Amino acid sequence: MRHDRIGSFDTLRGLAALAVCLLHSTPVFGFHAFMSHAYLVVDFFFCLSGYILVERYRDPISGQGTARGLSFRRFSVIRLARLYPLYAVALILGAVYTVIRLATTAKLSGNVGLVETSLTAAVFVLPYFHTGVLHSANAAFPYVTQSWSLFWELIASGLFYYWARSGKNSAVVACMAVGFVAVVLLAVPQNTLDGGWQTFNFWLGGARALFSFSTGILIANLAVIKRLKAGANSGPMLNAAGYLAFGLAALYIVSDVAANIWVEVIIAALAFPLVIVTFSDAKNVFVNNPIGSWLGEISYSVYLLHGTIVILLLTFISKSHSIHASALTGTLCVASILVVSTFVRQWIELPAQNWLKGQMKVRTKAVAAAAE
């Protein structure tokens, strides 16, 4: 199993997070549409996550090469240390903004109980389904809208653990099939995969996660992946297919064409897996460079923090007579998101992760000493 970072994945992850950021920053740029279908990159995130978990944790969990495999508790702490600290930062920012907004519009006094209940759910990364007051679009996670994908990521991680323990690929194929059927049933009526973040389409998010995450697990186990790990060349045909898939998916994501569910399903089911397989072996400068590595490192920060920053700026613009939505304002907005994300990554996210991992090691040593 590979335990080193794959530079091309950092670049892809960074570009994907930037695409979501640009989509939600459209009003700040003053554009009618920008990165109109960037919501699809969440399916890419799920697929890539499934792939990477296989690379990093399948052998430790299964106990291959050791007398005892990685415990579920330890695996859970590792995943929470990776995902929760930044979520906590985003939750605090989102909660403060929401409370101030409700207070300044005379809506807080009558909804204190609602805020308390929804915040309690948010602390445990749980959805809250009655948020009309908290979020105008009825987001299932009103304080950190994008955290709907984090909720399903945590559930998928748990399912991954039990798959890694059993090693039954048939279970992964079954999950893919169930996920695909659920995606079709839930997404076809609305003609788009854009869903999962609102209360009325929340379960579509689960279907997307189940299908794409399972796909990532499966492709990490295919023979072609094993050949890549052994150092064999993936071949010109596969490389060509992967780069073509990347180009076509990117073209659809940035375009302003009407959403088409079958195009989006093809991108999620075929294009994204092809891109991951191809770029896992990519050596060119386009996907392996310092800028790409930096974007990859801050991608999670960009993904979770950009929403609140964009909302704050839009609120300021609506009350300002001197600052207006424009290409310059949008560019400065995105630049500020990148700067803030870099700062938070360096001074909050990483120290918090290291502290949690350190606590886990101390606790493990204490348990071992008590057992002697």
C-alpha cells in the first residue's frame, strides 16, 4: 500500500475545491453563471476518498503483516482528527454569523430554542430538518452548508472499515449497485445530481456518497491499479482516455449549459474513476507542481470555509455604497479565501490534528502499560 502523498491527487483536489468556491462566489463576481455544474466535484471527492482509504488503510485494518489489525476505535479517531478540527472552525464562524443575522433582524428572541437544538445537532455533524429561519434555502446543515458531504463521508468511512476487515469485494459491488439505483430514482426527477445539501433532497446526498465512494474502493482493487503500484506503465490508451475524461468533465463543469442528469451520471460513474486511475500514475508538471500541492493541502479548508466568507462579503456589498459585485471584487474574494484557508490550515487545522493524534498515542501507551 502507498502511504506517501500522490502529488497529482493534491492538484486535482485543489482544483475541485476551487471550482466549488468559484461556483458559490458567482454573485460576488457579478456573473449570471460561473462554474455552473461544479457541484459535481463532490462526487469526485467521494470517489477519490474511497480510493485513498484503500491505499492507506486497507492493509492496516485487515491486519496484513501484523498480528492485529487497526481497531475501529483507532481508525475512527484518525478520521475524526483529519476531518473534525476544521469543521469545528467552520461551525463556529457559521454559528456566529447566523446568530448575529437573527439578532439584527429581530428574529433571535423567538428562535432561541431552535438555535440551541440545531447547534447541538451540528456539533455532532448531524442534519437539522427544520431550518427555514436559519437558512433561506432550507439547508440540512444551516451553519456549514457544505458539511452535508462530511456527514456522508463519516458514514462511508465506517462502512469502509468493515469492508476492509472482511475484504469482500462483492459487498462493494452491492453498495455500488444500490447507490446507482438510488441516484437514478432520486436525481432523474430533478434532472441533476445537484442535491444532498437541502432538507428536501438530503437523501440524494447519501446515494451519491454510496455510489461514488464504493466506486473509488472498487477501482483501487482493479488489476490495472495493482499494475500501477508495481510500477507498470498504464498504457497510452488508458492515459488518453483519462485525459479525455478530465477535459470533457471540466468542460461540462465550467459551462452554462442546462443540467442533464445522464451526462452527470456518466461523469460520476465513468469520467471521474478514469481520471483517478490515470492521474494516480501521472508524472507531468501539470499535475505535479508546488502550486498544485499547495492547493491540495488547503483544499479542505477552502471547501468548508468559503461559504461563510462569501456570505459575509455579499452582506457587506448589500449594505455598501462604494463596493459592488464585479470581476475585481470576486477575484479579491477568492484570493482572501485562499489566504484565510492557508492560515487556518497552518495555524489551526494542523496543530489540532497533531494534538488529537498525540492524545491518541498517549492513551494507547497508557492502556498498554495498564495491561502489563
